[in-house]
Amino acid sequence: MRSLQGRAPGDPGAQSDGPGRPVDPSSGIEGRLAGRLAELRTERGWSLDDLAGRTGVSRSTLSRLERAEISPTAALLGKLCAAYGRTMSHLLAEVESEPPQLVRAGRQLVWRDEESGFTRRSVSPPHPGLKGQIVEGHLLPGADIPYDRPPVPGQEEHVWILEGVLELTVDGVAHELHAGDCLRFRLWGPSHFRNPGPGAVRYTIMIVLP
């Protein structure tokens, strides 16, 4: 099952943006995420039909997501972040307590999409007054994650490969990145993360907002 957790007591999802699996009732963070997504829609005065039109996600899926009946795939969460003008790190930070200046490894928020083989760790989460954030990604062999658009157009990204091979397509240009390589760019259009194998790939993304 997908999980979202902080390990106190570990933009990029699956190819499908359809419904996720049922949420674990014991996961308080996933429940808060559902509530925050509902708040964001209400704050904008959008109906579920309005949001469906903006994201291309069905009304029924959005309704179940906001009621915490399902958890989102990374691709679905990416569509919602783009609609609300937030990075994924920003959204996830909003359902956690205010991040401290020192972020201990065991307190870093981890979001997993086991169906697609994607794990995302917020190493340095968003913080008021700071434009940068650091994310660590882990993709299993064969993982394939498309993003239709960036949550914040023009955001600066630096993708550094720690181990493995990553095929990263940015604005229609494909790059094959190996351990130690770093690709930097401003993101205006779609992006695509793919692990061709044979092993897992681990990478770090530094995001700087405009």
C-alpha cells in the first residue's frame, strides 16, 4: 500500500492517474492530506466538477480522495499540485507540523507509491521565507513517472544521481543520467522520470522556487 509517514517512532507516480488503493485508517497523515486537499479546493471556490476539469481526474476519484477513502498515486498528486500551484514538498509539509531548522534523518517525511515503485523523502522540506528545498527519490527498475506540468512554472531544479541510471525527459528532451551526473534546468513543461534498470536508482533534487 502507498504510505506517507515520518520515521519518528524515509518533479516526480505511476503511469496511471486513476484511483489509488484504500487508505489505512491508522494513517493520520494520509487523513490530514485528504483534508488539506479538500480545504484547498474550498478556498478557491471550486466544485469537484471544476477541479475535475482542471486536472483531467474524474469527479468520483477526487471525491473519494478528499474523503480519505483512497490514497493518490504520485501522478495524481502531481496533477493536484499543479492545479493548486504547489510543489509536492510544499503540500506534504502543510500536513506536518512546522519544520524545524534542523531536520533529523529520522524525522524526514517519506511518501511511498509502492504500486509504481517510487519513494520520495523530503530531506529539507519547504519553509516560510526560504525558496529552496531538497528531495531524495528512489525508483525501482521499470518505474515510469510522467508529470504533465510543473506545480510552479519556471521552478529551478538540480537533479543529482546518487546511484543507478535515470532517464529524465525535460520539455521533450531526453537525458540518460548515471551516478554522479547532475542535470539542472528551469521547468516550464512536462517531465518524465524512468528507471531503465537493471537496478534501483537513487537521486536528489534541489528545487528553487522563482
